[in-house]
Amino acid sequence: MLEVRDLTAIRDDRELFESISFSVSAGDLVQVEGRNGSGKTTMLRIITGLGDSEAGRIIWKGVETRKDRDAFHQDLLFIGHQTGVKKELTAFENLSFYQKLNGSTDVTEDDIWMALAKVGLAGKEDIPAGKLSAGQQRRVALARLWLSRHPLWILDEPLTAIDKQGIKVIEALFMEHTQKGGMVLFTTHQDMFAEMDQLKTIRLGE
């Protein structure tokens, strides 16, 4: 459903990658690997429409995303390096704000409480995010995954500042999402799915 064709990126007169092509289909779990500076974040930002490429096309459901960006974004959940958490709002208020911004009408307050509990923030729902640790703020952002109805998740280092137990919880959610026909494209420096055949990898910088 997602096709990346002949993608090339140059930054500061340096070629990060050239003619990268791959596809992500329903049920796929795909990790982008590469050393620091190889262009992992740049590639994800290009795919989501937040960055520009020198060449290549991004196709979603048979249509180039640049021709129908809105339709693509309606199917996409992107969480990048920045959590996007508003520090003056509580964890609960952040998720409520996100749902309104996203136009979601079928997510209840109970769903939001459940999502925060899933990421280990039970009892901290009413604390302003600015008073939470970096790892807890990351968990607020990741709680969006439990509320998401988007088929395609693109996540850039989602496990930053997340402990081992938290990683296991996210692994299980990724598996549940793909088993339901969803797609996950992500980068991470953490060990995930080390012994799982389903995981596909894209290697940059080789």
C-alpha cells in the first residue's frame, strides 16, 4: 500500500542515500537501519511530507502522495524525535487535544484513561506534562498509538528514554497492529523483535 520509488536525498552537498526503493504492505513491520547520519530521519520525513527529496516518488494506495496529501495524512500517524507534547497541558489533556485535532469522534474519555494506563502513566494523568520526566513525556506521545485508527504508523526513534518493560509493551502493540492488517515503519537504536522472522529491514549507508 506504501511504495517508495527511487528516493534520493542530498543535504549540505552530501548524498545521504540514492535510488532507495521499497514497499510496505498490510501486516508489514519494517525497521530502517543505518549508522548515525545515514539519513534515517530524513527519509521518514520525506515519506511523511515533512521534507523534500532530490528525486523519487512516494505512492499510497496507488496515488502519489504529493497529488493527494490530505488522503495520505488521514491514514498516517507519525511520531518523530520531538514528542509534540504540550508541556502546559496534562497527559490527559494532551491526548484529548490530539483527538480533537485529528478529528476523531469515536474515542471516549475511558479510551484515553486506558491508553495512559497502558504506557504506565496511571496516577499521573492530571500532572502537567512539563513536570513529567523525558521518558514519561515520550510515553504520553506513544499513548496516541492505542487511540489510533490509522493503518500506517511511521515512528522515528519511538523508544527513546523508554525502559525494557516499556519496550515489551510497544512490541506487543506493534504486533497487534500488524496482525490486524496495519503497517509499521520505524527506526530505533533499541533491540526489538530480534528473533522474529516477520521483521523486515531497510539498510541505509551501505
